[in-house]
Amino acid sequence: MLQVQRFVCNMIQENSYVVSDETGEAVIIDCGAFYESEKTAIKQYIEQNQLRPVRLIATHGHVDHNLGIKFVHDNWGLKLEVHASEEDLVGQLPLQAASICGVEMPEEAFAPVGRYLRGDDVITFGSHTFTILETPGHTPGGVFFYCKEEGVAFSGDTLFRGSIGRTDFPGGSMFLLIQSLRMICQLPDETVVYPGHGDPTTIGREVANNPYLDR
């Protein structure tokens, strides 16, 4: 069974997740830890639960979801894995830090990317597997990480509780986002969705209440 721990991080109040199972292996998703208190909380959770982080993955390349990638690399030797269509965005993390977060961060404040993902890749850890659902719109290479056997998905900034991600950033497309949401609507209603900001929800709740979702 998956254990999902959320950490609300940085000045944008982004959700970072540590996801583990009974083997003790874990993946870190969207590590936006910026303040030392956030880094300490994540490190203490991992150490106290005797977890072994084996993957660092991101739903997309916006800086608020990646402010902690050097922290993860320095502590557990993991390099970022993100969809290949996010290469340009990830290459501009220092510029994003200034424009989105209002902080100056040099290139060396971010660890290098270890792997660019494709839609047919899978993320394996412990006894579990995440498939990659490509959901462009908020960014060109935004993805859901979906664990079918547990009925859990991590949506990044594609889908929120009662809302969706904005499309006015460079590379955003409302047309593509709506197409992505139509595909996501086909997931089982009971699928629990952990978004990049705000509280968890379910596919069924969003289909019933989110004005942007329509089967």
C-alpha cells in the first residue's frame, strides 16, 4: 500500500510529495522545498521512517515544483526526471526563479536533469509502478503520474480541486489542456488525485463539480 506524505513548500505554496510503500523505497515528486524548514521536514520524515528515495520525478518544469532538486541530489544522489517536452523550461529555472518567485538563483543552485521521460516510460519503485499520462496544456510536457493498482494520481498543475492549471505562461495552451482533461476524465471515479497546489480530490468529484471537466 502506498503512503503519501505532502509537504507544502516555498512562497507559492506548492505541494511536494514523498511516496513510499512497504519495501521502504520512495519516490519524491515535485520537490519545491526552498526554505530550510521545508528541507528539514522532508529529510526528517524520510529518516524517521527509514525510507530509501530512489527516484526524483516532476510533473512539469515550472520552478516552484523544482526549487528543491539540488537539495534532493545533495542528500540522496538523485537527479531530476521530467518529460522531454519540458527541456526548455527546465533550462530556464534561474530565469523562472526571478520572474515567478522573485528570488535570484544561479544555475548552480539547481542540480542537472538525469533523464528526460516519454509517455511510454514507467516509474518503478518498491513493489509499485507509475505510468505516465501525458497532459499538455499548462506546460508542453506536463504529466500525470498514475498508479492504477492503488487508484492514485499526481496531477501537478493540470487539475486542481475545483479548478485547473493556468495556460497563460509560455508554452501553455487552453486547447491542449481541455483535450488532456477529457482524457483524464476516463480514469475511474474513485481515483484519488494529489494536485500540485491545494487539497486532494477525486476524479468523480471533479467530473461532478469542476466546470472544466465534462465527460
